[in-house]
Amino acid sequence: MPINNDEELKAAVDKASELLQEIHNYCAGKNLTHAEVEAAKVRFPRGFIRQAALQRSRIAFIRDPDLKSNLAYTLILSDAVLWLSLRTDLWGIPQQMLTKLYAFLLGSLCESLTKNYLHGTCGKGYKGRTEYLKSKNIIDEELQSELDWLWEARNRMHFFMLPGREYQNDYDNDFHMRAVGAFRGLIAALNKHGPL
């Protein structure tokens, strides 16, 4: 039955939340693992995750078809992570770690994009590549700064390098939007400039 207004949306969300909790309670009460209860899998909403072909089209400047597909698959993963963040009421550490994971994925994508884009032209590390892109006016200083920030955020995956516990962190909506802005800025700049 289609949802036609905000009141129906709220009622549907309340019912879906109640049913998801009941599914969990049943499985947990019987101490059943995921593999033991195939019937407990909820259908993921179709239409939110963008298809690989669309994701590949966003990075037309990448010539290697295997890399282009692998990057598209990571973008598909990022859509799944984004859905959890947008459509569930996760809060606190779980929500913050989703935000961190999203930034990690985007930083890793930027790493591969710059590496492939500058292959044979600039063999430096990530920040050397962003400096090169700025020196050739492919990106501006502001975007370079944002991409370098995203790289530092991505490197928080190295737990042994963290100065303390991540309980106190900056993984909020502003952090998320900043990561998205840096990634989209790089995509736009490289698409505008075209292959080297």
C-alpha cells in the first residue's frame, strides 16, 4: 500500500520498526544465528543503491575498466552504508562509526582515483598527487586542502596510530558532508579536465 502523506509515513515507520524488533526478539530468544534463519532476512529497499553502470559513468576519466568497476562496487557499498545512516535511528558510537566508515570509503576512492589519473605522470604519495593536481590547475587550493583533510580522516583506519580512544570524535553530519564535498569536488575536477 503506497504512502501518501507524512501521517501515513509515520505509521508505516512505526509498524516496520515494531516488526523488525519482533524479528530480532524471536531470533535472539531462540539463540539463532543469521545462517540458521534465512527467513529472518528483511528485503532491502530497491532503488536506493545506485547501479554499477551509473557509478562507472561518474568516473569516465578512469580508463582501466577493472579499476572503474572496482571503484563502482565501493560506491555501491557506500550507498548501503549511507542507507543505514539515513534510514535508521542508530545513534552514538554506532552512528559515528558509520560516518567514519563512509569517510574511509571516500578517502580510499580518492586515493585510487588520483593514483590512476596521474599514473606515469606523478609517482608521489597521495598528498604529493594532490599538490601536483593543484600545481597543474586541475584542482584549486581549497579542494586540495579538503582532499588532504579527507586523507587524514581516511588514515584513522590505522587504529594503532590513533592518539587515544575514538569515543570523543568529530564524526557528525558536518564531517560526513565535508567528506562528500571533497570526493565530489575531485570527481567534478577530473571529469572537467578529462584524461591526461
